[in-house]
Amino acid sequence: MKSFQSKNAYWDFAKMVRTERHFIFDGKAGKFIAAVRAASRFRVRALKSGSRLYRAQVGSTFAPENDMGIEEEHPHPAERMIPHPKKNF
């Protein structure tokens, strides 16, 4: 199995994607992606047709003002965590 070049390999890759290039990678980024693919090969599982998938999202929603006039922040609703069947994002 390939190993990562350094303990900061992910952070270096994430910085490059955020600040430099999104789709064209240099040798260092390409090696990181190859290491991720090699490491993830052992985590692959086949899912049964119709399996329900969930996703986690960073963020929140503000509820309408309560009796005291305070708008409260809440996690996104559960419906938002289930991918829409007709959308690919």
C-alpha cells in the first residue's frame, strides 16, 4: 500500500485545491490522490439496491423568533441530510 509523503499531506493538498488549482494537479497532489485511492481500496463495500444513504453537512439554519424575540440557530433539518434522488450533488 502506498503511504502519504508526510503527516501534512492532506493539509497541503487541501490548501492547493482551495487556493491554487482545482482540477490540474502537480506531482505532489497526484501522489496524494494515488495514496488515498490505494488506502481506500480496502474500505470498498457493495451496497444493496435501495440502501438509504445519509450525508453530514457543516452549517445551520435559523428558526423563526421565539416568544422572547430571539432567533435561534439549529442544525440543518434531517430531511436535508438525505440526498435528493434526482440530483447529483
